[in-house]
Amino acid sequence: MSSPVSYRLEGNIGVIAVNNPPVNALSQPVRQGILDAITRAQGDESAAVLIICEGRTFIAGADITEFGKPFKSPWLPELLAAIEASSKLVVAAIHGTALGGGFETALAAHYRCAVPAAKIGLPEVKLGLLPGAGGTQRTPRLAGVRASLDLITGGVPISAPQGEKLGLIDKIVEGDLQAAALAWISELLANETAIRRSSEQAVPEFDPAIFDEYRSQLLKRARGQVAPGYIVDCIEAAASGSFDEGMAVEREAFTACMESPQSAGMRHIFFAERQAAKVEGLAKDTPKRSVQSVGVIGGGTMGGGIAMCFANAGITVTMIEISDEALQRGLAIVDGNYAGSVKRGKLSEEKARSCRGLISGSTDYAALADVDMVVEAVFEDPGLKKKIFKQLDAICKPGAILATNTSYQDVDVIAAATNRPADVIGTHFFSPAHIMKLLEVVRGEKTADDVLATVMSLAKTIRKVPVVSGVCYGFIGNRMLRPYGKTAQLLLLEGASPQQIDTAMEAWGMAMGPLRVFDLAGLDVGYKARQALSDEKKGDPKTYRVADLLVELGRMGQKSGAGFYAYDDNRKPTPDTAVDKLIETVADDLGVARRKITDEEIVDRLISALVDEGRKILDEGIAQRSSDIDVVYVYGYGFPVSRGGPMFYADQN
Ligand code: T1G
């Protein structure tokens, strides 16, 4: 099999070209090919060496698929040492995203050039790792301590121009990268530019207090994560000792992270997210419909957020409301969200203005006659949804995709209200829709393949993480939330307080404990749903009596200032003895003996409730694969990514 790395002379410059699609990952053949090429260059007539990549990006990292398997030489740090030791000038030319081991390879070169649109970064921390090939040692020597701490503990790529400002990129080149890089190398040679090895540079001056300052910051920002602390240790070693000593510290820290369950969980989610975007049995080349304009029915919190998702991706949006007053309220929600995004630095003023300019409104469905897709986002009233879909069926052009943003309703029943069930699909966004990344794509019985393929692709365009679900009550996430919530109610009656349950789950890693989640969502939501059910359908009163009594006392949760907790004006939760007394009374009424319950039991029973329902969802074919369920819970329900999702966690423990 031919090597993914080629070597040739362009004049007096040796060109090492990597061609390992899709992202030029540093697989063993790539590492071997680069090593062979740099070794060959030492003895040939080249005066300098260029490392460049074909395809869409410079090397995007070590080959993550090799992790956890027996190691095969050459070892990346050794390869990078050979590049840096080259007796001939070595230049890396960057396009696309030079990430992780890819950027470490560029750092081992003596100089780096990049096109303006290129990005560089060391995102290993997002995999529960740290740069394991000198990134924690070379970066501080070029960019200084603080920038390195920010770049490596944050793991967020930066632009090439930002990299140039930090001293990580030496030249931004325009036009054809290879031609510009070769011209620049010739210039360097003509100027007899000295070889500069980053490992030999001294770390620029820094305040030694920065390391402990950073460690205390991480206690909050990276709660429970292992890798960030190690990263600080490595950068501190770079700043206080020799390169070789620092490399030894980095090696030990990298091994510790690689062997951690956290990294296994985070790597699992990395691949699970990409796997979820693939629909079994759907041909990769299924034609997709063009979606350049979208209608959003409903200008509430969800409708406003959904409108922004599309506008932020450059798609024009028409928001429909029942009256001008409701429409103005809806557009005001959008304005408020954009102002918030600008205030938080998520969007520039200019970007916010251009996106907002793509959203218009109407109270007349006729405004939707030419849109390519409609997302219905009214409240969960099945009769109203069916009425709306009848109207859409009559008004929208043939081929328009009709999507419902329902959390629970039967998409097939909604589709049956139209004469075009093949064009109907569920798109379950999560609140706040312009921030939450998960999108459950609910495939109806008659949903056409091209409609599904279009929406799965569109999800990526609007920067969502799509997961396909079949039709059932609550789809994947909310269906699993029901036994989870019921178990929480039982634990309350059996003796655990709301704050004990929530504190135990948040200490375990959940972003928010179950009772705080229900207070946030509103206890009246479940109450209304239960009112529509017969006693038999409601199930065991132990699983809902407390919540119902709270609602009947006007305690709907955060929105009413009290639910399982009392809330101050800033919505800060405080345990409420009135709730404790109510729980005790209900336990007594229902004959539930109370006892001391350990945090371990709380975690075990609540996670088991999720996993057991997840297994049923898999058995029924509602979810395609167990890793899809993990993606749903990590991206939609605050499950800790370091534990890999409920199904992965259950398999590991
Ligand atoms: N290894 C193996 N496969 C990878 C890969 C990698 N590093 N990165 C991407 N892929 C696959 C991915 O699974 C998908 O496969 C396809 O490429 C397209 O990816 C020693 C230890 C580069 C920004 O963390 O962030 O280096 O599904 O869908 O949206 O210190 O991929 O098509 O079969 O994501 O255009 C550090 C991870 C590794 C970068 C492109 N590097 N990758 O995004 O495409 S650890 C990373 C990404 C390391 C060193 C350490 C993104 C991307 P398939 P995609 P994209």
C-alpha cells in the first residue's frame, strides 16, 4: 500500500506532503512516512524542507482511533524531535485546522506559515488528554505562559492571525499555500535565516503566581476534570526546568490522562457524536432538498431560539404569530437573545445585526407559501398542532419540509393531518434553542429518506448535534427522564431530601440535580400532562403525589418563586422546610417507611433508571445505537461528558 506521505524536490526545497484523508491524522503510516522523508532530506541536495498537507486541512491531530490499542513506532515525540533536529531549515505550511499532534508537528518545525483562514489549537483537553508530543513545552517557549495556559486548558482553536500575534505563526501568506510557502522559504534562505528550534528558546518572563492562580480557577471552570490540572503542571515544568525535564513531566501526565476513565468517556463521545449523524440504511448520497428559507410557527421562548438557529446560519426566517402583539413579543425575545449573545461576547455586534436582519415576522400564514421548511413551535396541544399542519399543508409549496418541535407528541398523528406525511418530520430542539446543541430528529413512519437526510445535514449547518429517534412518547431523552424523575420522587418519600438528591447527583457530575431540573422546567408541565391521564395511566401515586401537591399549592418551580425549593429574585434555590414537611406527610399517607439513604444509593438508582429505559429504547429500535443515547444525554441533559453517557457508563461499571 502506498505511503500517505510523499517527498519530492521543488528546486532546492524538499517538500514533504501528507495525504491521509479525511483530516490527515497522524496514523502510524503517516508518522513513518514523515520520518522517512525528513531523514532522507538530511542527506539529499535540498537546502530546506517544507511540510504541507493535501486535502482540506493540515494534520488535525494524532489518530484517535489508535488510542487504547498497542502502540506502533515511530512515537510522535521522537518524530518531532527528528524534525526539530534537522540540519536544514524546516517550515510547516498550515491550512484548515492544525490541531493537537498536528500543531505539535508544526511547532517542531523551525518556522510556521499559514493562510489567514487557518486555525491552530491544542484541543486534547476536550478528549480528557493533554498535548503528548511536546505541545506543553514548545508552546510556552514561543507564546509565553499565560497564552499557553489559556490555549491548552481551554482547548479552543485560535485563528492564524491570532497565532501570529502570539508568536506561534511566523507569517500569514495569501493565495496558493504551497507556492507562497516555497517563495517564503526561498526568501528565508536568501537572507540566511538561522534555524530556530522552539525547544531551545527561553520561556518569556511570567509571574510565578500564575500557576496557583490558574489552579484555583480550574477548580470551578473544569470541576472534576483531571487533564487541566496536569496541563498546568506541565507548563509550570516548561517554565522552571529544561526542555527534556519538561518532556518527562509531560509524558507521565499524558499517560495518566490516557489511562483515565475520563478520557475513555470523552473519546467515546467524540466518535459517538459523529456516528449519531449517520443514519443506518440511508445512502450517503441521498439527495437533499435546498433549505434557504424557513418559517417558524410560534414566537415563544422556543420559537425565538429556533428562529435564531437558522438566522445564525444565514437562512432567512419568517416568524408567524397569531397577533401583531404576540409577534412583537416574539421578535423582542429574539432581540433580547441577540443582545445577550453580544454582551457575553458570543457574537459581534455586526454579526448579531446581520443575523437579526434575516428574521422577519407575519401574522398571515400566506407568508409561508414559498418557504423551503417550516418548524412548528407552539405549545404541546395535539389538537392545535394538527390544525396548524392542516393549514401548512394547504399553504406551503410542494416539497416544503414540515417539522414539528414537539417534545412528546406522536409525529405520525401530526403527519396524518396532512396529505403529505412524507414531508413531515420531528425536530425536537432543547431550550434555550439557540444555545443547546442537541437536536432530536424524529423520523415518522412515512418520513421520506430525502427529508431525513436534509434535516440531518441541516442540523450540522445550524451547528446542532443531531440524533435520530423513532416515534414514542418522549422520544429518547424525555422518555428516559420519566423513570429518572419517578425514581427521584420515590427517593424523596423514602427519606432523601431534595437538596441531598441534587447535591449527590451534581457531585457525581450532572450539570443539575433532578429536582432543580424539574423546578427549572416547571412542575406544572408534568401536572397538566397527568391531568389528561386516567388514574391507571398515571401509575403509582408515590411517583407524582408530591409534585402534584406542590403545583396545587402554587409552587410551579422557578417561574413561581417556589417549587421543590424556594427561590429569591435571582432564582437562587434555598431548601424549604415546608416542602420537607409535605414530603413526610405524603410518605405517611402512602405508607412509605422513611430511612437514611446514602448518596451512593441515590446515584445508583437514578442512573440505573436512565440506563434501564435506554435499554428498552434500544430494544424497540427507537434509537439506532446505544452511543446515540449517550450523545442525547451528554448534549441535552447535562450528563457529564467525562463519564461518556449513561449507556457507556453502565457498560464500564
Ligand atoms: N483521529 C481520527 N479520526 C479523526 C480525527 C482524529 N484526530 N479527527 C477527525 N476524525 C474523523 C472523524 O471521526 C470523522 O470520521 C472525520 O474525521 C471527519 O471529522 C499527541 C494526543 C478536525 C475540526 O482533537 O476536531 O493529537 O465520521 O466530522 O466537522 O498531543 O474532526 O467521517 O468516519 O469532525 O470537518 C487532537 C479532532 C487529537 C481534533 C474537523 N485533535 N477532530 O471537523 O469533520 S489527540 C483533535 C476535530 C492528539 C497529541 C494528542 C474535527 C475537525 P467519519 P468531522 P469536521
